[in-house]
Amino acid sequence: MIRAVLLSSAAALTLSTAAPAAAPPYDTPAPVAYLIDLSSGAELLVKDANRRMPPASMAKMMQTELAFELIDQGQLPLAKMCTVQPATWQKWHGPAAGSTMFLSPGEQVSVENLLHGVVTLSGNDAAIVLAECVAGTSEAFVAQENALAKKIGLTNSYFGTPNGWPDNGVTMVTARDLAKLARASIERHPALYRKFYAQTSFTWGKTLGSGADIKQDNRNPLLGRVPGADGLKTGHTDEAGYGFVGSAEQNGRRLIVVMAGMTSFNQRIAEGVRLMNWGFNAWTTKPLYAAGARVGSAKVQLGSAKEVSLVAPGRIALTMPAGLGSQIKSTRIRYDGPLKAPIAKGAHVADLVVTTDHGPQVMPLVAGEAVAEAGFFGRAWIGLKQMLGMA
């Protein structure tokens, strides 16, 4: 049962400001656009964010997230060497194969360098070689991708290829799901995210004839143009148009932007930079809770404790139009409970929902301490109290 615990009116009133304010207007020619502030969960711009669409190379974010997951679990060493199979090279080289890392048949390449080839260079050859190295075949790798996508909450997306190559509508995503995917990489694998996503260029392969090193730039339109930009991924096919997922952090505040269906490389740059700058300049944040602050508590079933404290996993803030007030209508804690023991310390078990005149803003809350399962006698006592109507 979903429980909603209303915080005290006194607490809510201390967060309110004088008068409601209209959301800043914004218009973009991009058919799909989505901007979210991770510090508050506020959606600053939503334009067809649930439209299912082909992601092109933005699908490589899902491959990268799976690789990050395996690396952090100790199942995939960065130093593992992968072989470029001749058949794979034959299919994924040359102008008709799109973006390339310029791999060679029979070449041995580390997982680390293949990830640079996937993330920075958007190499279709690198993506297939990495998939085959990890799971044996692209099909087996994609099955793992879809299992992880479900786990992290991508409710309206499906992946049919590791590299996002057109596959007759099998691989489809939404802007909201791409933002969730970006958030997963940023928050679940921060060290790997920093290592791979912010590179402005990468050098691999040799030119024919002179044998000179091949250096390619990252196509991310935000890198070097928006302060604090550090990811994520572009995509382009004739079917999908020009799209990208980007993120930047300024003064502890992180935004994620998704745009798709644009008509040119230059439009992607202009619109991406313009929207991200608008997100930082037209909106501001008001601190609500410091990292680790206790926000409330949740009831626990069959646990060594009746309740668990709910704390802020990081800084929690409210997003509002810059320079203007915003009225809080309600502040509540939402969780599916009573929670069932055992509960790990730091587990995401509830959400803080703050409803303003701009709509709800949802921030995660985590368990402040571990709660073990009740022992045999503890469970028996709880059961007896429930039978007697004492619980």
C-alpha cells in the first residue's frame, strides 16, 4: 500500500515564499525536449517526453551503463583484452557503417579503450566488439541490457542492438527514459562516469598511407560551451534526426537535458547550449535539507525496529523561477509500506514529494540505518499482538 505522510504544516510554511510565480516561458524547434533538475526532481521543460523514438547512437548509453555495472561488480576488468573478429570488422568498417573507432581485424583492444571508442567516438565497430567480448554475441549482450533497463526503471524503452543502428523499429526509447538512464550512470557509477564521459577527444587507429594517428573529437555539443558540462551522448541517423543527452553541474546543481529530432548538426549545438543555459539561468534552487538530514520516518514490518528514519541521500533543494517566489502547497513523504525488513542502510525506500504551483517535485529518501529481520520470538510477539489487535 502506498503511504503518504503529510509533514507538519509548520515545516511546510517555513519553506513557502510570498507569491506564486509563472514558470519561465521557453520554446524550441526540437520536436522532443526534456530538461530535469536532479537536485529537486523538477521537470523544467517537457515536450513530447514520452514519445517512443529510435535513439540512434544514444542507445550506446545503455551499453555503457551495463559495462559500468559489470565493472563495478568486479565482473569486467578494464584491462581485459578483446579481439576484433574479422567478420565483425567486415560488417562495421567503411563509410556505410557510420561512426567508427577505426579498429583493425584481429586487433586486441582493452575494455577501457573500447569504452572510450563507444563514448567519445561513438564507434559502431567498438560497440559490437565490446558486446561480443562481454557476452559472446550482440544478441546475448542486448538481453542483458534489457534486463538492466528494467531494473533501473526504463519503463517505455527496448534495445535491439548495442550500437543503436536502425533495426526496423525494434530499438525504441523515450526522452524521459534516456534521462533516467543518464541519471543512473551519474549516480550509480560516479567514478566511471567522470572517467569516460567528459573526454573531449580520443586517438585510435592509423591513416592509410602515412600511418598517422587518427584523433577524433567528441560530438557532445555542451562540452567546452557550457560550464560544468561533463556528458553524455549524441546520436544521428536519417530516421532519428540529430539528438543528444547532456548533463552539466554548476554550484552543486545538476541538470540533464534530452533533445531529439533536430534537423542538423549545428541546430543540435545551438539548441542544446541554449536550453541548458536557460535551465541554469532562468531557474534557481532553494535548499530544503542538507545531505544526511533526517526528514521523517517510515513504519517497518517484521523488523528489529518498528520504524526506520528517512534521510536525504544528498543535498535536497526546491527548484523555482529565478528572482521570483514559489508557493508550496503540500510537503509529504511517500513510500510503499509498511516497509519489509531487512532494510539496508542507504537504500532508497521513500520519496519526498513537494507540490508547488509549478507541480510536484520528487526527491529520493534513503534509510538512515539498517533494520534487520525480527528474530523468531520477535516475529511471534508481533503476530500475537496483531491477533489481539494491539499492533
